[in-house]
Amino acid sequence: MERMRTLIVDDEPLARQRVRRLLEQDSEIEILDDCADGVEAIEAIRTRKPELVFLDVQMPEVNGFEVLEAIAPEEVPQVIFVTAFDEHAVRAFEVHALDYLLKPFEDERFRDALGRAKEQRVDERKREEVVRILTMLGETRGARGGMRRIMVRSGGHIAFLRTSDIDWIEAQGDYVSLHCQGKKHLVRDNIGTLGDRLGADSFARIHRSTIVNIGRIKELQPLFHGDYTVVLVDGTRLTMSRSFREKFFEQVSIAP
């Protein structure tokens, strides 16, 4: 069996060094890299595609939970949270972390967690269950208000865009285009999974390729065959297809 591809994420250098030292003792582990913050972690998970991540919870700017919120459910690896604050234990298991290490942890406790990760790796049924749970988590999180920020690349830098600033979203192949006050940001994501993470109280899907910020809608104009033109406050005109009409009206609590 190939070695298990593993990523280390922690803003404390000594903590990263210790996890690396322990992992290097296991010949079944391949260490891909270690990351010093959440922004690096998101990029590394998307590009390096690790099977296992040791993920610190408390990090500046982007914490461990926000890292997972930025990743599509089907891309989320097995996760072992590492933190100094046990108050986060319950939430860690809510996002179906494989295990949870409370700093300072003993070497034996670390090896136990790693052993469970390797056991789960060989059971694809368990892996599929994790994906389903994370997908449902995304839907539940969306119902509670959804993600607040989304990572975008701008001018060679990585920035975090407030989702409340998004006017509408358009699918473009393997990417989505975020339209924000006259500017566009291209992000690699699936429009369906992104819509689930954004939250049903703020965003609605009106077409297979379009999501709109409900707060930006000025009016609806009926068209033929049950379609509508959705007019935004800035004058943008979008089409709501008949197949999304009923769910949209239920979502915004008005009758068609």
C-alpha cells in the first residue's frame, strides 16, 4: 500500500516540528508539507490533495474550522484537529473530525489517533460516509446562515471576500465567477456545493448556472413558459428558469 499523504497545519513552529518528528517515525506516512496558517492550508489541500491533515483549530485570520468551510465536501480529507482548548472538542466532532488531540498530548495518544486514521483509510465505506456527513453539514450550515468569507486570488495575492458583498454568481466550467459591485473574481469551485455553503437565507439558485444574492434583487418580471427575469438593484438582468422557480419562491417565502 502506498504511504498515506499527510499535511501538517499549525501556526506555531514548535508544534509543526513535533508533529513532523512523530510522523517521520512511521514508514507508512508521506509528509507532503506543513503550513503556518489557514490560507496556506486551503491552497495546499486543494492542490496537494492530502489524505490526512493534522489541523490546528486556533490560527489568526483563518481558523481550522474556516479552512474546512472553504473546501468542498468531496475534497475534505480525513482530519485530526489539534488545539490547546478543549472547549472546541464538541465542534470538532460536529464536523466529523477523525480524532482530536488536546495540547500538550503524549506521543502514545498521537500514535493512537494516527492508527485510527490509517484504519479508516482502508475502509472506503467509512470514507464515503464521511463525505455524506460533510455534505449534510454544508447544507445544515447553509441553513444556519452559511459561510461569511470566501478565498479569492487578486493581483497575485490571496484575499478574503465577504460573501455579503457578492451580487450574483455564474458557473463557468470547473470555476465560478463571483460578481461583486462591478468586479469579477474567478474561483475554482462547483456552483452546487458553493450554493450549499453560502446559506439559504442569503442566496438562492435561480438557474443551473446562476446563484443570486437575495438582498440584491429589485424586482421579478414574468416571461413566457414560467420563466422570470430577475432584475438586480444595479440593473443586472438574470433569468430564473422554471425548474428553479418553485424552490426560489418557497425560499423567499412568497407565492409565485
